[in-house]
Amino acid sequence: QVQLVESGGGLVQAGGSLRLSCAASGGYFGSTTMGWYRQAPGKQRDLVATITSGGNTRYADHVEDRFTISRDNRKNTVYLQMTNLNSEDTAVYYCNIRRVVKPVYTYWGQGTQVTVSS
């Protein structure tokens, strides 16, 4: 059973930075896409950024110049470096891993709270 363990959330002042980590275990992680999504109160869960096993990245427009996603395939870990945070970044951030070739799967982490105070 694949497990995703997130860490690094917390409270930060506007303009500050945080780094989220998500470690995957319990499965085969070749040819996967790992990523971060976020969900603010009363809103749907939205894409923040994704990265493939080969290092191809994708970002939501509103974070592209401030957030950086990276991945260490040896550690099966994905990171999200967030800079210049603002109150609109306040949300629960969820790690995701998916594989679209056999064995096909998708898993979510438990979420980590990021709160930006103004």
C-alpha cells in the first residue's frame, strides 16, 4: 500500500517562505507524476504544481513565479519551495502521486496546513 507523508506546513507571515516535503513509500514509483494541490475553506481542491519522474514540471498560473517544485527520485520525495507567500496561499496542501501506466494508481497524502498571516 502506497503511503504519502507530508511535512513542512505551518504559520508564516506574508512575504515569508515555507518548504513542503512529501515522502512516498510502499510501492513502485517509476514513471509517476508527483504533485501538490491545495484546498482553501469552502473551495475546491486545485492544482499547485506537478513534476514527472523525468523532471518535467507544471505550475498553476498564480504560483509559477513564486513556487518551485522539485523531486528526489532516490528518496521518492517531492518538495515544494514557496516564497513571497500571501494570504491567498492559505490552504491545506495535499501531496499526490499518480501513475498512468500499469500498475495504474493515484494516492493522496493527509494534507498539511499552510497559514499566511497578513
